[in-house]
Amino acid sequence: MPDNPVSDSLWVLLAAVLVILMQVGFLCLETGFVRAKNGINVAIKNVSDFCVATLVFWAFGFALMFGATHDGLIGTSGFLFDGSETSLGGALPAHWLIFFFLFQVAFCSTATTIVSGAVAERMTFPGYLAVSAVLAAIVYPVFGHWAWGGLAFGQADGWLSSMGFIDFAGSTVVHSIGGWMALAAILMVGARHGRFEQGAGAIEGHNLPLAAMGVFLLWIGWFGFNGGSTLAFNDSVAGIIVNTLLAGCTGGLGGIAISWWRSRRPDTAAFLNGILAGLVGITACCHVVSFAGALFVGASSALICYLAGELLERLKIDDAVGAVPVHLAAGIWGTRCVALVGKPELWGTGHDFATQLGVQALGIAVAGVFAFTLSIVALSVISRFVRLRVTEREERIGLNVSEHGASSAVLDLLVAMEVQSRRGDFSKPAPVEPFTEAGEIAVRYNNVLARFNAEVNAREATARDLLAAKERAELADAAKGQFLAQMSHELRTPLNAIIGFSEVMNGELLGPIENAKYKEYLGDIHKSGTYLLNLINDILDLSKIQADKYELNESEIALGSLLEDCQRLIAPRAENEGVELRLDCQLAGLCLYADERAVRQMLLNLLSNAVKFTPRGGQVCLRALVEPDGRIAVAVSDTGVGMKKADIPKALSPFGQINNDKTVYVADGTGLGLPITRALVELHGGTLVIDSVWSEGTTITLRFPEWRLRTAIAVNSSAA
């Protein structure tokens, strides 16, 4: 009962207003800690739970908590509180009692709001209102009666308080009770989608400055929370308020220090929640500790809070704002600190240290068993009538839209971007909300879209130009092929006639030509005609290969016999040039599955070039073997003039002739032998490799894939 009704009543009224201000702090804190798409929902829940808690506590909770006790278990008077002096079964000044009711309503709403932050972003609005009603009507007031029953009359009517349990301003009664129900609700509704997926990190809040402002508002409100719990404006108020201030400071700095030590950076959430943990911890013992004790309680509560948060993380329990570590874990620790740090002479219970510590532990355990068990049962019953968890789609689009049909500039921008990414249509700009951060982001995003569309249009124009050029090239290539085919037919006939007549004229049909000059002319005619015919044949072969119209007629070739045939064909020319031609074949009993005509042409091209570019007295070697990796290698080596590395690409180009001091006198071919040879071996899936040293010689190796290797047995069985 108040000693000074006027001053005490005014103090309780002021404290009640400060505690109600904490609702604004909770609103800012929780809204800042969640994503933008859920901010409106969290704000509405914070306001609505205050309304629900006030009405339910007025109708039932206040009576159950502070009414005339029944064996220290439950209050029995004061239902539908009317403000009369005898509402609670005893005589009290009406105005003081009303202010006391207002003060306790603020406490009840604080306990209720704790659940809101924990289950943010995934609990339905109707489900949350039902949970708030149960907490305000039953869970909070029943345990509150055990710990604070008879408080209005300055008595200890509850069975826990009569044993000496101390919880001055509600570390357990308010914060732990709210924390236990928050934990039960988290376990019932589960984690947010994607929260604990592989590689997923913590979900960042969209407005941490707003959350920081919420912490400051809570801190200011806490002066009324703890200071007003004296229910009188007496000498202890000043010390209680300073203890509250000091504990919040060391809690915040402790949170920063711990996060800096564990994660190598000062974490914002750890800092803000450290402040709140320090305030929660000091709440139970702020009237019995020294200033130094308050510093310890604040710092140690921040540590307890941080470790509890890591435990939830390991257990994959998703607490959106850290409500359970702050209110439940720090609340339990703060209640223990009454005995651990508090001054025994200020307890007023007559207990020694061990007894007081045991009583505190009993109160904490009873609160946990009662609140958590009743919360699980209540949530199970509620879930039969009201859906507690939003759907995955509702959670994805955000509760602002799915629960309230509300929106925001940020959400509108996100929705527009998601639609564009899903449809792949980036032609329309995103909506711009002027004079907002989201609008500025939308402007920059639209600039990116404009640049992207410009690049796409430019690339599409280039692609169209390239397609048109490709079509023109294909038409030109087709025309070239047709022209070459027609011209080859027209040229071969007279060339064959010229070659034939030159042979006839030089033969015995007309008798020997005695005139040496005429004989030289006939030789030139025959040589030129043969050269032109070979040139036409090479051009046609290369044209067919480039047009992908060269058809391989593959069969199993006795490669050894083919090599001997090629050697015999080139041998006369090598002998005339004074070049030694050797054959080294290590393919006894092996065959090559390939186009015999094409292989023959490749070998003759290489042997002809080798003989042509090898000076008199040199050597040319035709070698064939199976390499260790199973591929067939056919190599033509010479001791000729060789090539510089820079000249090799030119030698592989059609009509490419290497005209230098040592080759100009012999470079009388078409320049198509090597290009055709490389193209033909690549048609067989093989490779051509040139190893040449200037003035020392050249080795050209053809390698055919392993699967083209056959045995003589296979050939014979196939023939059979």
C-alpha cells in the first residue's frame, strides 16, 4: 500500500507510461530486424497484441494475478476490473489501484510482445492473436500470482513469494515466461523457409537503424519498468535506475566484445541484443545489487545471451529477433543473480546464500515447466481451430501482402523484378516510387535495364548481320562448288586430249622426232597438261572436303602392302633425284580401317614433297608403327631443306608456297598437297603433326585413332 498516495500514484502513473513506451520500442526493434516484406505485419502484431493483452488482462488476468488468493495458487477476485477500492478483496485508494492496474497491464503486454519477435515472418495473424490471448489470460497471470500475489497490498500471498522467491521487476515473471512461450511457439511453427539450408546464412533485417532506435526506446522505458516496480517514489528508486543504466551499457559493450572475438567483427545484432540482455538480467535484482554488481550482471547476461543464440543456431531453432536468448536465457540468469550478486541484507527473506540460491532455482524451474508445458498444450489446441503457420507461398511473397493486403515501395520493386526474372521479359521498367530509397534503387535498376536492352538489341542486330553474311557465304560457296564441278568437266576433256596427243606424238606412231627442239616442246606440253590436271583434281578434292561432301569409302586395308605400293610408285622419281628411299613398316599382321584411296593420296603427297625438297644424296624414310597408346602412326622423314616454325602455318594453307633461298627452285607444286593431306586425316579422326628443323629436315606424322586398328584375322574372317 502507498505511504504517500499522491506522489506514489504519480510515480506509478509515470512508470506505467514509460513501460507502455516500451511497446513502441519493441515495434521498432522487431520491424527493423525483419525483412521489409514483413515489416507491416510485425508492426500491426505489436499494436494488436497490446490491445488484446489489455482487454484480456482487464477481464481475467488482473484478477487471477492480484485477486484474493486461493491457497497461494490463484487469484479469485477482481474479474472485469471496475476500479473500485475493494476490487481485489481489500481496501486501497481507487486512483492508486487504477494506476497499479495500468502499470500491470503494461507488464503483461511486454510479456506478450516477446512472442511476436520470436515467431516473426511465419506465424499467421489470427494464430498470433490467439496466442497473445492465452498468454495474457492464463500463462502470465497464474505464474505471476505465484511470484507476485498480494503485491498491491505489500504482502507475499503467492506460494513462491511466500518461500522467499525474489523477482523484483520480472526477469522471470515477465521475460522468462514470455520467452518460454516464444520457444514453444518457435518449435511449433518451425523455421523460416531457407533459414537453415545448405550454405544459407542469417537472414538480415532490412532496417537496423530502426532497430537501434527501438533499443533506445526500450532502454528509456526500462527506467519505468524497474524503477516503477517499487510502487512508491522512495529512496531506492535512484539506485535502481542507475543500476538499470549501467547494466544496459555493459551488456551492449559485452555483446560487441564477444562478437568481435568470435566472428572478428563487431556484430550489430549482438550489440543491440547485448544491451537488452543486460537490461533483462538486471530486472530481477536491480534493488539488491551495488553499481559494481550491476556492471557484472549486464556483461554476464550479454555473454549468456550470445551463447544461447549460438545454441539455437546449432539446434536449427529459428528465432527471428533473438527473443529467446535475450528474454529467456538472460531472464533466467538475472533471477539467479539475486542470490549470486545481491546483498543478503537487502533480500528481506531471512535466508542464507545457499537457501536463497535454491529458492531462486526452484522459481526458475517452476516457471519453465509450467509456462513451456502449458504453452505447448495451448498451441496444440489453438492449431486445431486456427492455422498457426503461413503457407510457403505466403511466406515467400511476405506477410504484408498475404496477411493484410498491404504493400511497400521495396516490395513492389521486388515483385516487379521477380516477375521479370521469371518471364524473361525485361522490356518494361520497374515501378519508381519518388522520394524513397526503393525509388532510387528502381531508378538505378531501370538504368541497368535500359543498358541491358540496348546491348541485347545491338547483339541481335549483329547476329542478324552475321546470319545474312553466312547465308551469302553459303550461296557463294555453293556457286563456287558448282562452278568448279562444271569447269573441271570442261577442262579435263581438252587436257586429257592434250596429254594423250603429246604421248602419241612422242611415241612410235609418228616415228621418232629427230628435232631436239620439237621433242623438248612435246615434253613441256605433256608436263604442263599433267600439272594442270593434277591441280584441277586437287582443287576439287579440297573443295569437297571444305563443303563436307567428301565421302569416305572405308574398308580394312593391309597397310603394309599399301606402303610398299606407294614406295614403288615414288622410287623411280627418288632414284632420278639421287635420293635414297627407305621403308620401315612395323605393322605385320595389322590392318587399317580407312578409305584406301584417301590414304594412298596422303602417302603419295607426303613422299612426293619429301623427295622434292630433299637434295641429291639425302634420305627419305617411310615408317609405320603402333604407338604405346594404341594409335597407328605413319611418318615420312627427310633430310631436306626443312622449314622454319613461322613457315609451317603457310605450308598448311592452300596454295601456300615457302619461297626462300633453298625452296624456290623446287617449289613447283600446287601448294595443295599438305592441306589436302591434313583434311583427309582429320576426316578419319586423326591428326597431322609437322616437326621440322631449318636446314636439317622434316618429319610429318599421320596418326589414326586406336579404333581403326584391325588384325589380319579380322580381315580374313570378314572376307569369309
